[in-house]
Amino acid sequence: MMLCNRIELVLALFAILMAMLAVPATAQRTPDYYTESQIHKSRPYPTREYDLGPIGVTGIEARIYPGVLVTVEQTQPNTPAYGKFNKGDVIVGVNGVVLKGKNPLVILGEALTKAEASDGVLTFEVKPGKEGQVKKVTVKIPVMGAYSKTFPLQCDKSRRIIKRAAEYYSRPDRLKSKTFLDGLACLFLLSTGNDAYLPRVTLVQNNPEFPIGYKRS
């Protein structure tokens, strides 16, 4: 039991590290845009541009433009959002919550968490470009259940997330960027304690072009 708890804690810390890498960790005084007090350290600076990346498992890849405009860049094939959004669509709300004046990272994260714990439905309020008419676009993501009170320990949802992430990163078409992020993904696969992923990790780290390799003695 102690070993399982340690493994789950390591995986939770890894997830936090990946989230920190994905979001600019700037906590400076911002112009008058936000209508709420700052709770989380990271939130978009209103006059800057950021790569937001994937919005959960929806398949939406977005970028935040000056004015904190959450803008769709593309949707990934074979995902819930594929074919429902166009490049340049601005997300102005989700499930009845308006993004303006709020931290979009928090609002989108909370909407995803609630949807995964209930019916999986996310209804986005979308404006086609800056001057378009707002419309509603609904996507349905997989239901994963709610986090346990002891999250990240003894949490079935956490285990499901870890399992799906491991299956994703161990696919033959993944881990080909030859960057330190692939190195982190390999560490993640090792941290699961599942020997089934060892051949994939070995194949990656033995690649002579991979910058973070280890030679067997």
C-alpha cells in the first residue's frame, strides 16, 4: 500500500509539472481586465499572446490572443470537436459561464472537470472571428467520473487518466520529437511501474538522435 501511494504521488507531481510547462508562470500586475481577484499564480496577461494548446480531451487546440481572446487554431481528427469549429473561432463562454473578465484557464478547467464527472457535455459559446454572431457548439467528451476526496491518492479517476495517458504515449507514432518533453514522457511511462512500457522507452532512449539517452552498462 505504501508503494502504491508513492507511485500515485509521483504521477500526480508529474501531472503538475506538465501543467506548469504548458502555462506561462507569470504572476505580474495586469491591466484592468480581470473582474475577479487573482487566486492562481498563472493567468494570461491581457496584452500578450500565448499558446494554450489542447483544451482537455475535446480535440480543440487554441491560442490566447491580446484581450484574452481564446481562439481556435485547429481541431484534431477523430476527437469530439472535429469538424465543429473553424480556425479563428473565439470561445467566449462555456456551459453558461462567460469568459470575459475571468481566468479562462480556470473556467475551462472547471467545465471539463464537471463534464467528466457527469454527462460529458460541453456547450461552448463561440463567435466566428471578433465581429461574428455568437453561436452555441456542443461537444461530448468521455465520462471519467469525479476525483476522490483523497485525490490524487486512492482515486479511480486518476488511475484511469494515468492508464489512458500511458497508452497514448506508448503508441508507435508518439515520442518522435526527440526533445526533453519526450524524455519526460518516458519518465512518466517508467513511473507507472508497468513493464509493458519498457520496450517502448528502451527504443526511444537508444535512438542516437535522442538528446536525453542513457547507455546500458
